[in-house]
Amino acid sequence: MKIEKVKEIWREHFSSAPEQLKKMSEVNGLISAFNANIDAVIKISGSRIEKIISDFKLDTELLLQEGEQSINTVEDSIRGLIKCFKGGIAEEWLIADKEVFDWLNENIGYDKLQMGGQGGIVANVMATCGVNDVYVHTASSPVEQSKLFQNLPNLKNVNPVGELQKAFDIDRSDDVPLIHWIIEFDINDTLVIGGKTITCPKSNRFIGTYDPLNFRLAIDEAFSKKMSEPSTKFEYIILSGYQMLKEKLNDGITGAERVEVSIEAVNQWRKNNPESILHFEIASTRDKVIRKYLVDNLAPKSDSIGFNERELIDILEVIGEQELAGRCDKETSSSNLFEGMLKVFKYTGCERMQLHMFGLYVTLQKKGYRITPMQNRKGMQLAANIAATKAGTGAIDSHGILLWSMDKDVSDKGIRELEDLSNKLSNLFGENELVLSGIFENEEIEIIAVPTILIDKPITLVGMGDTISSISLVGAR
Ligand code: GLC
């Protein structure tokens, strides 16, 4: 079938978006925890990177070396940036040393401050979509942080006396601002270094993070207490913020202990809301011990997990699937990644998982899961629309703008990935209609795949995964 015809069919599928969006305002309560922070965002050009290197006489050899994915020196921060620029990839490295953070602040600066952290981003998106009520956890809520929340009455946090209040209005003035550096770069931009020209193959970002509270998954007691009260009702919990943990933390405790503390808190919250759906967004967890711990201990307790292509490959690496991880890394196609999803599905026993890759979203779930394949597809379509709006307009800060991308078609790239996945399913399970319907099911599993709308020159990409995962889930009704 011609690609134009396939697009037409998907245009018809996508027409359900307004109705799905309306359904989101029927949701009774959602908790988004744990990490919110301030993102200092800057768009950087190849020539600016060249200038930084020459102005500060940075050692080019060090900058081009492979090394640890963490920032201990100024060179490390630029090394990470170059690596991402060169590969067109997204990575987040932790900044160990406050001095390096101060150097970045002084010498690179930022264009704007915006809501950061999966927890904060998800809370804003959910509140804008109309979810009633959204409870957002913050490790720190100085005014600078609170003002990055949407100014909406349905978005709440706890105030200094432990009462629920509009998140935008909260002033826990003794708290410290937690700032992450988001350095974005553009496709086709070039950078000359060590006599070689590097061309950036895909617009993306590098994140340098200095965040002493979220580094140890600090949990606000007052918030936790409020969530455990019988009067707090919710249908979903979206968990994130574990990716900054390390095997050993400064104060002698381990990252694993912090994970356990959080699981206990979540169990308390759920006591009065046992039917709630628990989703865990895995994010880019650099520390392999923690990554494995999360896959072994948190993913199996979750009703749903979400990851992008890189994060999936990272999971494969720690569950004894190095060969497949290598193959996915070399050829990051939907068919290879789907094989990876099957492995993670089996390994964790988690009943629903979603991959958001470039061009395609894929959900794999147990047959008969409480969200039907069609509900999933509609949620994923809505997510594709809103993600495209975010990329195309730069911000999704009013309800009215959410469906800005409604007149756009799904991408060629997305359809190619969908075809690739459909072929894979033919090999594994036999004939299927995936390309046209986006749905395949057999006795054991249900697979839902949705090609996405791609925006040529995205204004922003940060927070895309969080937006996609949460809308795909909560918009699936
Ligand atoms: C990570 C970053 C945060 C960013 C978020 C987007 O949590 O630390 O700064 O906002 O990813 O997904």
C-alpha cells in the first residue's frame, strides 16, 4: 500500500484526540513523584562550542576521549556535550563538584528557566490536560521552583505547614533551588575539533545535573503523609527520579536503601487507593548497580513502565542481554528494540511497558490488561499529538494549545518503523494488520504501535519522554 494511503488511515485514527483529551478531565487524582527541579536551558551552536574550547584552552584530546559518564571537571562537561552532538544522542551526566556547576553557570549561562525533572514535567502536563487533582512531590519548593508550575487550581503540593495548596503559590523559602543544565543542539550543525569536522546527525540535548536533594531521592515527609490520608483519592501514581541515584551515596547509605524507602512510602499511599495504576518511568540511569536494582525490584512492582530506545538498551545491558543490546545500539530499529521489549517483559513480569522511540511508540502488555488495546492506541495518539505540539510550539502551557498539531500527518519515518515492526511480528507470530490498525494480539500478549508526528525543527525536546509516557497512559480511557 502507498505511504499516502497509510497516512490517510492514521489521520482518521488520530481524529479521536479531542475526545480523548476530554476524558482526561474525568480522572480523579494523580500523584506525580518524586523529582521536580529547575531546568536552565540553552541552545548551543557548534561554533559556540569551538569558542568555549579555545577561550578556555580546553585539552582537545581529553574532550574526544571515551570516559566515565560523569562530570568531575570542566573538560568532562564539554566532553559529554561533544559526545551527544556527534552522535545526535541524549545523555544526562551528574555533576559531582559544585565548582564545575558554578563554572557552567558563569561561562555558558542559559536562555531560559523552565520546569524540569520528570515528576515536575508530568505534573504540569497532567494539570494542563485537565486531570483532577494532580499532586506533585517536590524535594524543594522555593518560589523560583513553584513559579514554574502551571498556575492552575488542580495542581497541588504541600505548603510549609503540611497542607495541600496550589503548587504555584507555595513558598517553602528555606528550600534550595535545584538546577539542571540542559544544553540543546541542532541537526546538521557542525563543529570543528582536532582538525576534524563533526556534523550533528539529529537535534538532541545533553544534561549536566547538580542536584544534592534529588541525588538521594529526598522525600518530603509532609507530602508523603498527606498522600497516605484516606481523604486523598487518586487513580494513578507516576514515579520517576530514580535515575540520579548511585550505588553509594555520600552519607554512607546506599541508593538501594533509598529505593526501598520510596517503595514503602508508595505502598502507604496505595493503601487507601489499591486500584490505582502505578507507572514507573525508568529514565537514563547511569549507575549500573542502581539500574539493575530498579529493574529487579521496582519494575516488577509497577503496573506499567516506560522507556525510550536508549533506556531500553541500558536495561538489556544489565539483564544479561548484552548481545541484543549491542545489536539495538548498532541498528536502533523497532524490530530490534521490540525483541528487547520481549526480554524485559519476561524478565520483569511487569504487565505493561511502553517504548517511545524516534518515530514510533510501542506498548506491549499482557493479554486482558485492564486498559484495552484500543484505549491504549487512542492514548498514544493523543500523546503523539501533544508531543508534536510541544516540539513545534516550544511549550504546552495552556489547554487551548494542546491540539495544535491536529492537522499534521504521521511521519514517513514512523510508518517505516511500523512496517519494520509488522514484519518482525509476522516472523514471530504470523500475519498481522499492524501497519493499518496499530494493534496485534494473541493468546498471551497485546501489542499497540503508533507512528508519531515529527516536527522538522523542534523548538524543544527536553521532557518529551515524560510527556509521552504519561499521556499515553492517562489518556488511554
Ligand atoms: C532529567 C533531567 C531534568 C529534565 C528531565 C526531562 O530528569 O535531570 O533536568 O527536565 O530529565 O526528562
